[in-house]
Amino acid sequence: MFKRILIANRGEIAVRVIRACRDLGIESVAVYSDADRAALHVREADHAVHVGPAPAAESYLKIDRILDAAKRTGADAIHPGYGFFSENAAFARAVEDAGIVWIGPPPEAIERMGDKVEARKLMAAAGVPVVPGSPGTLETESEVRSIAKKIGFPIMIKAAAGGGGKGLRLVENDKDLASVVRTVSSEAKSSFGDGRFYVEKFVRNPRHIEIQVLADRKGNTVHVFERECSIQRRNQKVIEESPSPFVTPEMRARMGEVAVRAARAVKYYSAGTIEFLADADHNFYFLEMNTRIQVEHPVTEMVTGLDLVRTQIEIAAGETLPFKQHDIEQRGWAIECRIYAEDPAAGFVPAPGRIETLRFPDGPGIRNDAGVYPGAEVPIYYDPMISKLAAWGSDRAQAIDRMRRALGEFIISGDLTTNLAFHRWIMNHPDYLAGNFDTGFIGREYRPGPSHEKDADHERMAAMLLAAMAAQRGAGGTNGKAPAAPARERSAWRTLGRIDMLRR
Amino acid sequence: MFKRILIANRGEIAVRVIRACRDLGIESVAVYSDADRAALHVREADHAVHVGPAPAAESYLKIDRILDAAKRTGADAIHPGYGFFSENAAFARAVEDAGIVWIGPPPEAIERMGDKVEARKLMAAAGVPVVPGSPGTLETESEVRSIAKKIGFPIMIKAAAGGGGKGLRLVENDKDLASVVRTVSSEAKSSFGDGRFYVEKFVRNPRHIEIQVLADRKGNTVHVFERECSIQRRNQKVIEESPSPFVTPEMRARMGEVAVRAARAVKYYSAGTIEFLADADHNFYFLEMNTRIQVEHPVTEMVTGLDLVRTQIEIAAGETLPFKQHDIEQRGWAIECRIYAEDPAAGFVPAPGRIETLRFPDGPGIRNDAGVYPGAEVPIYYDPMISKLAAWGSDRAQAIDRMRRALGEFIISGDLTTNLAFHRWIMNHPDYLAGNFDTGFIGREYRPGPSHEKDADHERMAAMLLAAMAAQRGAGGTNGKAPAAPARERSAWRTLGRIDMLRR
Amino acid sequence: MRYVATIEGAEHEVEVEELSADTYAIRFGDQSFEADLRRVGPASVSIIVNNRSFDFDLAREGDEIVVASRTGATRLTLVDASRHAMRARRAPREVSGRVEIKAAMPGRVVNVLVAAGDEVTADQGVIIVEAMKMENELKSPKAGKVTEVKVVAGQTVEKGELLLVIE
Amino acid sequence: MRYVATIEGAEHEVEVEELSADTYAIRFGDQSFEADLRRVGPASVSIIVNNRSFDFDLAREGDEIVVASRTGATRLTLVDASRHAMRARRAPREVSGRVEIKAAMPGRVVNVLVAAGDEVTADQGVIIVEAMKMENELKSPKAGKVTEVKVVAGQTVEKGELLLVIE
């Protein structure tokens, strides 16, 4: 087993990997940019190396600096988390060339799956169903126009090097095509360093369902069932669950079998995920393979009892998978809500800032993977995730009941806006409760608006008025204790996470 | 189902029941004494009723005040938690007489099991193995002396109305007998209002292993496997786990079968626990039945996926147990550490006080049932529990790894001392790791002493010296933020939970 | 103390009287309540009214106070009754033909698609701003002429910062 | 700044120099280190030395400072080097035949088993104090005479409060 693992990431996933290291008795090495000197992952790690200024491109995405940090601290393995270098074959190769173990899949598999166009071809050849689209990559508006003519609008334009909901845009009709092509191309160039893109027929109102796979270096490959990820905003997941309320036992078996076949086709090892689109008739199509740990891995962990990050580390160390397909069982139901510093009322734009007070939910069935602490800053430079709140229940209804309770217990205040109230809204939506939704759900259903206490009776009204008076006077009751220090009070009054409930 | 449940308790168990209510869509009613106006259970509940001054005997243990609180708030059921009225048949009857549902077992069962002497007779008659001892209750020193002569020292003197580790004392030899009889009698009279006691042969170095049972009002009775509770100080549990590393599949089956028989002998319904002493040869003896939810119920919940408090409520509402014996499975391993405001170096005496800063552990497999929040007071009047930290793993080693990690993440500071370092010590003790311990473990093994960083290398030394300098100057680095307000700082410097590591 | 509270546009006269260190009488309309209030955090209060427990987080936003609970939040203003009468109403602001394009969030300017002096049509993309790797093309809300360009590509901008002006 | 640090009885001369807002040079013995220190909470600091990350909670207890981490805690004193030389040593306190029985924790006196003037033997129970329902019989550490009884049954006592005196 490794002695010291460098985590080439930040935020909650870096803390998650540090926890796995600690469970295994392995030392952890954090890296940090100027913006993250006081971040939780730096505090929690055994070692910490500064790797550059705040923008990721100048710090977390500098290959030489990360490798240098590993060498200086004597790290014998590197875990990339998700995002950043996690699907960068060049980095994976550089790590291995430096004599350090790469905790991830073979670079060739990253490469073949990372080129979305090649991946489509490869999967089709392996007998994995794919969505109709362009046979290869495109570069100009007119090429897109001719493919669109063939397969018909709406179409998705996707960056060949994109993934994870980034670098893809929908085109409904010919009028919007020029502007979208320009944006995708620019974004692909700046984000992925590769301006090529391709086109797929847009499957209207699909489900997004994915299969987790695990494989060791000896060719043992298993699937760990599905995750339902259809609740998305801005083409990015915000709520995931496992199992999927849509997937039947037969469909689950077929998807699992196809996912294992897909992984084997690229001689995969480590943890990976095959993403599928599913239509109303339970047909499913290969979307892409994520050759890394997923944000939403906790729901699979809660339902199966496995520790996916620990298993990743064990596989990288050359160990054989300690279980076979028939050892893995689903028990109960798990749901994850991604708690972001973002403003649902303003199109879910990031709304990061400093966290003043913070109280996390807990109790039966609750897990909360956070990357922050009271007083921490959610920096503007990176993904504005605060935590991943997950609830487990013996069935879906209980998982939802518990999630609703946990969302009520979650208190966060400071100079930021959160999507907590948005999650509460979903957890009370009849279609969500019925399991009746697809990737268009939020776009169709969510209308931000005032969410004040509509049924405020007179007692609640009296309490609210008194609270408001206390707020205005800057002093509450005495409780026999000295009041909090004024300086601290002032800042805490500024804004509160719960206020995102009210928007007008 | 009920509309509104009054919880006749405080602290973490009141919060636990409120969470179960919330999951079920039931309103909760808290009661509180003068000392608990700002307690977490009052904040979390939908309703709250003041029931008297700080001493429990004048508030939480006033039958008329609790019933009056239920009537005034329209509660249709009462949950007693553990302690307080949970094993008080008179209260249970008063609740039922008032037309309110008692969320607990039949009062007759409480009574028959509450009289430890009668319970011994009853169990022996039902074919449940019991420890040799006095045939009935005793009242004088000389009666004790004559029984001791018959069964031989050491003996345990136990309050007939006691339980949960309270009202019992060990007598090693004739010399100590007088003093112990006086103490037990005085304590029994003031704590339980019943000065009678009985005597049992002391089983040296036994294991304390208990079986959780669940039964509905229709006679369906199941067991939910064992909990290992041998790690005790002051005759009270501090660490529990499920399964037990000592129990073999055959022993488990036998204990489960005996426990169901014991419950049926008193026509039991609701959740209950049969406690056994086990000797090195895997013989086990009935110790007592706890006719209530146990402190340590979370480890059973984590291993079986059941929600015991929710099930209690459903049973009280007349529902049929939603599972049969063969539906209940153990998966993995769970360990609970009771985090107390107490001083392990001073014989585990309570060391309550005000909590300044608080950070709870989280991540895969961790659950923390707390009754406090930052700024809360742990009052001197009640059990000084702060929280119940539980860790689940796919096997015992992983559960311990995760518990060790969680104990490291747990930060609590203020005017109180905690047993966090004591738990860390156990989680690294070779005998505990090997599952090789009994109820005498702490008494034999624990020697409080300085636990400073023995292997402090020069880098750590430099960091500590700099930190000390920062503490002395009352100012740390800038981090580009305004420093915390001085008033707040002053109090936070006072003492920190982590410092319980160092004692001299 | 007498206040005028404005909640969701409706005005309410409220009278609050301190009965002791922790208890208050609240009167509004024909309703009268006694409440027990405790500070339980830097910006949190626990209030019990008629045996109902309310746990609120409080925030000030400008003139407004936000009272938030586990189930929702209410935004209100509270004005001293004596000052309420004198309170000047703000004149509605003039809407001019000048349109300011501002940053909706903190971020980085990826590309400025127009220059000062350019004529633009409604919905024409004028600037691309990136925040957290998401690029957003901001469009001109009306046809007009770009009169000012305040930023250059690569520049970091704050929320609300003026990017360019169209008249 | 020069300090004398006392750790577990051993004295160390330490020199700390502020290099910039967040960085410091620390020298002790023949060792020299550069460290980056940030305040991350009211009584918490994050320190990085030679790429090792330390997260400490700090407390003051009288003259001592407690530096606690996830793995342990160290108790030390830090004295300005110039003042160290002048620092007066406290004379060792006289041990008298008088013994004070004090409350080890906050609680309630259940019963006082002796009265002023009583002769007691070593290990004789003299008072029963209850805290959190646990009763504890306190014993006389020596044979002697009870000279003062400061409390009565039913009384609440603070930690360290004098209960009775035996001479």
C-alpha cells in the first residue's frame, strides 16, 4: 500500500480523498492555490504544497508544479479527484513517467473515452447503443448545418473534449445555430484547449441514468448498479439517486451488462461511470464514459456499503477487487442534493462568498460531504459547491422524508446565496415524489418566486415581528449569557443562506 | 398515525425523536426546564412547553406537568426517550388514562421487568438463564452478609428499581460491605424512590451483550441481533458495537431465540432490549430487560437499516411490524462512542459547561447524534452527554478506521472537558482492536497520563512554538480577513476539548 | 414601542412591550400575544409563543429584515411609528435611453465582441464573461450604439461592475 | 522576539521573527524554519512548515498554552527572554496539617455525615455529594478533627468550593 498520496484537487472531493487516506493509514498531501491557503482540504491534510495563483490554469492545472509537489513531499501516488486533471491522459502519463502511481484508469482509456467522437465509434463497434449524430468531428458552421439537415433539429453541439455537462449546447432551430457554434467553439478552446466539436440528435426529455463500474488491473470488472441523474440545471446534475425509480430489474441487468462490456472495450481499470440517455420506452444510449470518480459517488456507497475511493486506491496499489459481481447488493435508497453557492432565481449563476455561520444536518441516514467550515470562503475561481448532502432510507419515500428533514436542519449564512430552498422545493414536488421526471424537469417546472410563509398564522406572525424587532435592535434575549460580540454580529446579520427562499 | 407527539425528555434523544417525527410528518412537542430554555430540542421542536425548574425531579419528572403540557398542546401520543419516565409504569398508566397513546411497552411489562427481583424469577421460569443470587429483595446489611456467605464474594448489590448502570455497586469483601450498602440504599431511595436492593454473584470479567427486540401489539416479535456493550466506566457503557466480535453465529441464534422468549413472557410490545452477561465459555445470563429505546440504538440501525424510533411510533399507532425475522439482516459493522462532558483523568466525573466552538465529523459511514450546538450549555443537572458518534464499515476494521478518523475530526471547545482523547486511546488499544475485552477492560487498562506529542519532530515543534506565540499575542495570521472580535476570542481561548489529551 | 411593519406590501401597526428580560407583549390588529425570546446564535433567535417554538435566522438587507425558518422566509421592514408618518417616499427613477451592461456575477472577461462606436442590434452578443468555466454571452437588450467599453478581455470583474454602455 | 519555552519541564530558547504578514522565521537550538500561519477560527490556526500542514486549536490555561491537534496536545509556557531572567521563583507552599475537602465538580450536597468537632478516622466517609444522579461519598484523607463545615445538605456547590476542613 502507498505511504503518501498527493490529491491534485481541492474542495469537498479533496477532503473525501483525505478521509479515505486516513482510514487506510496513508498520509495525505494537499496542494493549494493562493485562494485556498485556508481551505478545509489544506487544514485536513498532513502535508500541503502551494502550487500557484488563484486561477486553476496557473495552479491546479500546472502539470510541472503538481509533479514537483509530489516529488518534494515524497508522495508515491496521485489521486486526481474529479474535474481538473482527472480525465487528462497527458497528466496521467506524466505522473507514471515520474515513477508515481496514478490513481485512475489507464491513460489510453482516458484518451479513447475523452475523444467523444472516437468513443462513440468504439462503443458502437462493441455493441453498445449510441445516439444518431455526426460520424466524426466538425469545425465549421456549415458542416453542422448539413448534419442537422440530415438528422433534423433539435441537435446538441458538443465539444469533442468536453464532458460532465460542460462544453455542450442545444440548438432548437437554424436561426440560433451560428451563435451557439461560436460559443461552443470558444468555450471548448479556452476550457479544453481543443475547439473541435460534434453533433448528436437531441433526445427530447430523456432520463440521464449512469452505471458505476469498478475494475482491477487483472481484468476483474463489475458494475455497481445505476444512478439516476436526471434532475439537472444548466445541463449539470444537482440531485442524484440510486436506485433509479425508472429502471426495472430487467433494464438494470441489461445496462449493467452493457456497462461492463463498455469498460472492457477500453481495458478499463479503477472506478468509472458509463452515462446513458434513456427514453420513455426504456431504450438507453451511450452518452459518455467518465473515467474518474463521480461527484455523486456517495449514493452508490450508501446503497451498496462499498467505499469507492478506498477501492480506487486499492486497485491502484495492484490489489485484486475484494468482491465479485454477486457479492454486490443494493439495500434501500439514497439521494444526494448538491448544495451550491448559487442563485436559483437568477438562472443558477454562482453566488459565492464568505460563510459566517454553518450548521450541518445529521441523524439517521444522513451524510454530508463538505469542503467548507464556518468562516471559510467559497472562492469565485472554482466550482461553487458547498457540500453534498445525502440521505439514505429503506425505500425512496423514507430517503425523501429524511432529505426533507435534513434540508430543514441545514443552516448556512454569510455573503453568499445557496440553492437550499430550491432543493426543498423539489423534495415537495409531486412529480419528483412520484419518480416522474426527466432532464427537462427543472426547465419546465421551476419558477423562482417569493416563497414567504403563506400560511403564517397569528402566532407565527407575532414571533416574526418580535424577531424582526430583535434584529433591528441588534440584540436578542439574554439567556443569562453575554451577547455575542458586536463585531461578529454585524457581519453575521448581513445575509443568510435561508433567505434564498425569498426572491422577487 | 399521530398528529402530534410530546417528547418527555431532553438532549440528543429528544432531538432523535423529533427527527423521527419530522420524517413521518408528525408535529413534535418539546418540554423544557429552566436550564433548557435554549436547548437544541426546544429549538428543533414545533411546540415547546415549560415544565419547571432545573432539577429533573421538579420538571421532567413531574407527571402532572408533563400531562398538562400534552393536553395544552393537543399531543395525541407521548414518547419518553430513555431515562426519566421511560421505565415508569405509573407514568405510562397515567398517560393512557389521560387518553393519550404511550409510545412504549405495556405498563405491566415495565413493572414486571422493572422489579429486578421479580424479573429474575419470571425469566428463570421462562427458561431464560439467570445469575445466582438472592431469591428476593433485601433491606439490611445482615441479610446481605448471609447471602454473601452462601454465594461467596465478590457480589453485586443492586437497587431493585435501578437499571442502566445506575444503583449498583460491587463488593469485593466483607470489609467494604457496610459502606456500600449505605450508599446503594441512599442512592436508590433518592434516585428511584425505592430503597430495596438485591444481591447477585459477581461474574468476574464478563462481557455485556444485549439483544434488541421489536414487537407489535398483535404479538409479532422479532429480535434485531446483538450489541456488544462491554466497554464501560463507572458501570456505564461508553462504547457499543454491533455485531459483537465475541458472538458466534450459533450463540447469536441462541441469544436471539432466548430474547424473543423473554419478551413474549411479559407480552411485550414496542422496542426493548434484553441484556445478558456472557462468560468466556460463551454462556450467557439474563441481566435485565430495558423496556425502552436504548442510548446505543444507532449501531443496530446502521447495521440493519431499520429506524427503531420510527418503528416504535408505528407500533404505538397500532401498525403491524412491516418485516419478519427473516427480512432482518446484518450488514457490516457499526461502533458508537458516547462523547461526554466528563474528565477521564479524574475518574470520569462530569465536567459540563458552555460550548464555544464545535465542529462535527462527517463523511462516509459517520453519524453523529448530538444534543448541542455552538454556544449551547451542557447543564450540570443532567446526564452530560454531548453526542453519540457512530461509524459504520463493511467490517470491524473499517468501522474502527473510520471511528478513529471521525474522532480526529471532532472539535469541541469551551468551559468543559470531554472524553474524546479517551476514545482515541481505546481505538488504538491492541486488545480493543483484537476484540479482546470485557467489562473490566477500562478499569484494568486505562491509566490517564500526559498524552503530549511524544514523537514531535522539529517541524512540528516549530509549528507548535509559533502557534503558542500566536495564542500569547492573541492574534494569528491575517488571511486577508478581519480578525475575530476580541470579546469572542477571549472566551474561546479559555479551554478546549482537545486539551483533555494532556493531564498530569 | 410602536412600529409599522410592511410585509409583502401590506402595512401592519405593531406594538411591542418588554415585560421582563426575556418576555415581550406583541399586539397587532386585534391580536395580542406574550412571547419568550432568546438569542441562540450570532444571528439566531428562539421564540416561544403560546407553546409554539420558532427558531429563526435573521438577516438585514438594506432597509429590510429577513426572518428565515426551516420552512420558509419572510422579508419585512419595521419603521418606528412616529418616524413612519414623516418618511419621504422616493421618487421613481427616470428610465433613460442609456443601457448599462453589468456583470451579473464576479468573473473574467473572455472576449469583448464590440468596440466603442459600433452599432448593435437587439439581442446581438456584445461581450463574453466567464465565471467558474461557464462562458456567458451577454446580449444587447436593444438596438443602439456602443458609447463606452469599460473592460478588456482577460480582466477580472466584480459583481455589478459596469462593462459597457449602449445608447 | 526571543522567548524561553518550557515544554514538559524542558526549557528551550526560541527566536521568532515576522518576515511578512503571514510568514515567520522560527529558530531554536540549531534548527531554523520558515512557517506560514493563518487564523482559521476564533482559536484555531493553520500552520505550514516545510510543506507539512498543522491544524491547531489553542487554549490558555493560566500561564500555560495548550496546543492541540488531531493526534495529541502539548502544554507549554512561553516567556519573553528578557523577562525570563528576572522571573521570580515561587516559594514552595507550606504543607500544613489542615486538609480542605473541596467539591471535585459542580453538584448538590446530599448529606453531611459529620459535624464540626467530630473526630474522624482516615477513609471515613464525611460527606455525600451528587452530580447528575451519581452520588459520591467523599472520605477524609487522614485521621483528625472536623474544624469547619461550610455546607448543608441540599445546597448546590460549585467546582472547587470548600466543603469542610479537617485538622
